[in-house]
Amino acid sequence: MTVPPVDPRAPQRDALRRSVLQLVMAVVLLDAVAMTIFYGAGLAHGSTRTRNVFLIAWSIVTAIVVGVFLRRVRKVRWEGRRQSGRQ
């Protein structure tokens, strides 16, 4: 027999923490890859146009990644609210 947690929202809080951590780690990983490409491929010393195109693309990809992972965070938050409303 398992004992229910003292806080009924503890599982939701853990899932939310996990989702936020995944969001942060995805952005950190994306930035690490982008910086590696930027400096490794010599784009940092390239033409202004090349640097700007790369930075714009990097910004767009970052926005997409944040949007996808924020959707997951919101999903976890809304699932917890629906479940607490049922009780």
C-alpha cells in the first residue's frame, strides 16, 4: 500500500519543474550548438551580412524552441488545474 503525498499537487509540481528544466536545457544546448557553429565556421569574422543572417536564423530557431517547450510547460500547468477542479 502506498501512502499518498502530503501535498496533492506535489506530482504536478515535479512535472512542472521537469518541464521548465527541459526548456532551459534546450535553450542552453541550442545556444551552445549555435555558438560552436558561429565561431567554429569562422562566421564571427565573416561579412556583416553573413553574421546578420546567421544571428537572425539563430533568433528564429530560439523562438521556435522556446515556443514548443513553453507549450509543454503550459500543458502541465493546465492538467494540474483540471485535476484539482475535479476533486
